[in-house]
Amino acid sequence: MGTVYGYARVSTREQNEVRQIIALKGVKVTEENIYIDKQSGQNFERPNYQRMVKRLKKDDVVFIKSIDRLGRNYEEVLEQWRILTKDKGVDIVVLDMPLLDTRREKNLLGTFIADLVLQLLSFMADSERTNIRSRQQEGIEAAKQRGVQFGRPAKPLPENFAQVYRRWMAKEISAEEAAKVCNLTTATFYRRARMQRGGES
């Protein structure tokens, strides 16, 4: 067996990686071989992860506490798993999921099981992302039906808007002139004028 490494990740600087470090030290990963990133798991552009990968050689072993510490984007996790295990010849051990231990069976069945588990995790993650987006959209639609307004609240109309609006409607002044008098952009004046017309109808 080659050198043993550990990788830990938390999403923000406020989160604590201590539990991950304890788990990694529990499997005899030395402190100098533990790499920690404090940023999102959406991609692998993480400085300490990249430093670790550059050091990895054939037959080295990388321990991680759970698969989501490696990454949250499972398409990229699958790609990194392939790069590490197949291109670099490194073993990966996921401590809270014993099936994801590439040291166990160096045969077709062992590889198949690990790949199958990863594909299943990828499917579950994609499904959960889809469900979250669907629930968010349903929540937004329900809130809109209750009259909840989204986005920034509209700025109050200038005090002279009603008077200027009437002059513009009577074609006494142009929209550009009306906007200037109200200290609005022309586009904003048109939008507020449409809202005013809607309120009058």
C-alpha cells in the first residue's frame, strides 16, 4: 500500500470539520496528510483538493468521511472517482459507506459494485435536486395565489407623478419630458404609467 491521505470539506468557514478530522485520524491518517477545504462542493476547483491530487501516486489511499464531502455535484464526483481510481491508480475509502472501498475486491465484481453504488447516489442526488426545485416552484405559486409579492418592492411614485401622468395622457408633453420631470427613466415612466392605467380600469 502507498501513502495514506485524508480529505475533509465543509461548505463555509463557519462550519466545523472536527468530526471529519477525528474520523480520518481514527483510520491512522497523519495530520500532515489531511487536506481540508472550506468551500462549496459544487465543483472541484478547490485549492487543497487539487494539492492533494497532485501528490497522489499509484497505490495511495484517500479516506473521506462521506461521499458528499468529496462533492455535491455527482456527475463531477463520478468523473473524479474515475480519474483517481482508473487514471491515477489510487484507492478511495468512504468511511460511512463500506461498499465504497476500492481496496476490498480488486476484481470485476468489486469495481462493478462501487460503480453501481456511485451511479445510484448520482441518480438519488439528481432526483432530490429536481424535487427541491419542484417544491420551491410549488411554494412560490402558492404564495403568489395568497398575494405574496416577490422581488424588490416598487419605489414610491414621485409626488408629482399623477399630475405629470395626466398631462402626458392629454398629449401635452412627451414621455421623455414626463420622465424627466418625475426624475425617472423613460422605461420606468412607461412601466409606472401602465400600472396607473391598470389601476384606473
